Amino acid sequence: MAQDLLKTINTLQNTAIGNCRKRIEEAAVKTKGLVGNDSHDEEIVHPNQKPSCGVTSVLKEKHGL
């Protein structure tokens, strides 16, 4: 019975590590797409858009945080 529990724990650990690696890889791909795309985004003015004043607003707008 102890071996069954250890096997189950090991399987859960491997699954959790795999999920973390997958999320890290997805985040890395996402950041590669964001780096270098800031060229002229700030110059475009949208008439219905509120001006962003704070750092948080800018991060939310540019990076979806």
C-alpha cells in the first residue's frame, strides 16, 4: 500500500512539473511576440479611448496584465 501511495505522489509531482513547464513555455512564446512590437503603438490615437495615466494602466494596456 505504501508503494501505491508513493507511486501516486510521484505521478502527481510529474504532472504538476509538466504543467508548470508548459505554462513557462507558453509565457516565453508570448513574450517573444511582445518584445520589439512597441515601435509606434503610442503614436496611434483612438478617439474613444481614455488616456492612460498610471503605470498599471499602461501595463494592462500593453501587456494584458
